[in-house]
Amino acid sequence: MMPSVAAAALIAFNLVIFMVFTHPANAATENWTVQPENWESLRVQWEYSHAVNAVVILLAFCCATLASLR
């Protein structure tokens, strides 16, 4: 049961990361069609949020796989 709960929590964490870091960068740049003055810091924020989300989703996948094998 714990791997299933961990997978669900990681998916929820993925959504939190998206709403806190990725979405604001997308909104500030109008989905990267406008270049605001702080676009470089927004780009770094956007890139790192995607990298962290990739790791979180990988961990969620591993937890879901582990749960299905038990």
C-alpha cells in the first residue's frame, strides 16, 4: 500500500511544482512569445522545474511499478 500512496503523493507534488514554478514562468512570458526583462531568470526557473519534475515523475513511476509487483 505504501508504494501506491507514495506514487500518488509524488504525482500531487509534481502538480504543485508545476503551479508554483513552471506556470508562472509561462504566464510571465505568455508561453515564451514575449521577452520580459527578467526572462533569463524565468528560463532558469522553468528549466529547473522541468528537471525536478522529471525526477519526481521517475520516482512516482518506480513506486507505481513496485506497488504493482507486490
